[in-house]
Amino acid sequence: MEIALDIAKEGMKTGEVPVGAIIVKNNEIISMAHNEVETSTNPIAHAEVLAIQRACEILGNWRLTDCTLYVTLEPCIMCMGAILNSRISKLVYGAGDNKLGAVESQSDFIHNPLFRNIEIYPGILEEECVDLMQEFFQKIRWSGGQL
Amino acid sequence: MEIALDIAKEGMKTGEVPVGAIIVKNNEIISMAHNEVETSTNPIAHAEVLAIQRACEILGNWRLTDCTLYVTLEPCIMCMGAILNSRISKLVYGAGDNKLGAVESQSDFIHNPLFRNIEIYPGILEEECVDLMQEFFQKIRWSGGQL
């Protein structure tokens, strides 16, 4: 998660919402990514989706069975769907997302039987992950909406 | 939807689950795509996601407000999340997907207030869309799992 936080900070420097993700298989980091929505003008380019795509490219397989995704922010609905579609086994995340998070805030959704095979561990390095998000949104407020 | 069906058929020729999507703005087709999961080894490469990415690239904007997405199959959870994130206003689809569809089969999910601003029209050219899916899965069975 510390590495994911560092990646999130890299993303923030380019004006992105600071979310970082890494994918681990057999104790080895396969891929990492931060949000690229603004820089690539692409609403799909969330850290989780990019990390999944890169991991599949590296493994030559679109099934990421036995992989763990670490991400600094609770995934949104799209990213939880991508985690499901890619067969990721384990999700570890830091800060909760009260508005768009698909695990805690949309809890009706995560209790769907489709997600029963994914282990989920929330709140890892939560304080650091929350602090980073707050820092970002404070900067946006100070700058009148633009970083 | 007829155009989306033609695109889905193109995808089927390459061994993909035959799903086709187009995005329309001001009565003009902005983008189109079929599934590319197998050919690109990418679990994110659903027709809807690819059509959204291409539309954003063409418009130079990740917000697809006032756009309509036509797709031959009921979107999965990932694609409904992508539709939400991209601010698409209207979804029109053909066949329902009893297993993974995020509108009809996962109805707890689509009744989430986050989706209240998206107009949804199911069952358009439903018979043709269902026939195409059935044709694909029959071919798979006949061929022992490989097209």
C-alpha cells in the first residue's frame, strides 16, 4: 500500500485525483498505475483499470486469478466490475469513498453473490490514504477548481 | 441497433462474444466497437467501454453528456459503472443477460440512486440480438469450446 500511495502522489502532480493501484502475484508486483482520467481524457482510466490492463498484458492472460489488487481508495462501481471480470482474487484498499465507493457506500451492490469469491480487506493505511485525498481536494479548493 | 448488430457480427468472426455498441450524439454516430477481450487479452475490452473511450477521444472530453449508447446486450456491472462515470445520458440495449446483466438480473444494483439520471430502454431489436448470442454459443458448443 505504501507503493500504491507513492504512485497516487505521482498522479496528483499531473492534476489527477490521487489514486494509486498495484497488482501483486506470488509476492511480486506485476503492474502499477495511477488515475489518468484528466491527462488521457478518458473516464475509464482509473488506477485499478489501468493496473488490470497492464497486468493482463504482462501475463498474456485476461484472467488474473490468484492476483491481489492494492488500491489507495475504495473502488467505484466500474472498477469493482473490472475486478470481477478480470477474476482478481483479493482486493485491499485504504480510504473509503462515501460517495462512489462500491464496497462500503454501495453495500447493496457488494453483497451481490457475484462478488462472493473476492476477498476484501478495507482500511489498510487508511489514515495516510485519507490524508492524501484531503490534501488534493484542499488544493483544488484553494486554486478555485484547477490544480 | 441494426448497426450495432452488424458490428457484433464482425466481432464474432474474430472469436469474440458478439456484442456491438455505438455512441450517438445529435443524431450522429460518434464511435462504434465490438468486444475485443479475447483478441486483445484484456478483460476491460467490452464493446461499451471501447465505444466510450473512442467517443471521448473524438470529442476531446471524458464527459459524454447528451450521448446515447446503443448496445446489443445488457451491460455488465463494469460497463454500467463506465456508463455512469462517462455521464452518458441514455442507454438502449437489445438482449437481456440473465447471468451478468446489471440492469435486469442485478436489479438491486440499477435501482441505486446513482443511476437515476440515466434513461434506459431495454429490449430494442431483442429477438435479433438474442438470436446472435444463441448462434455464438451454439457454435462454441459444436466446436468443443473453440471457435
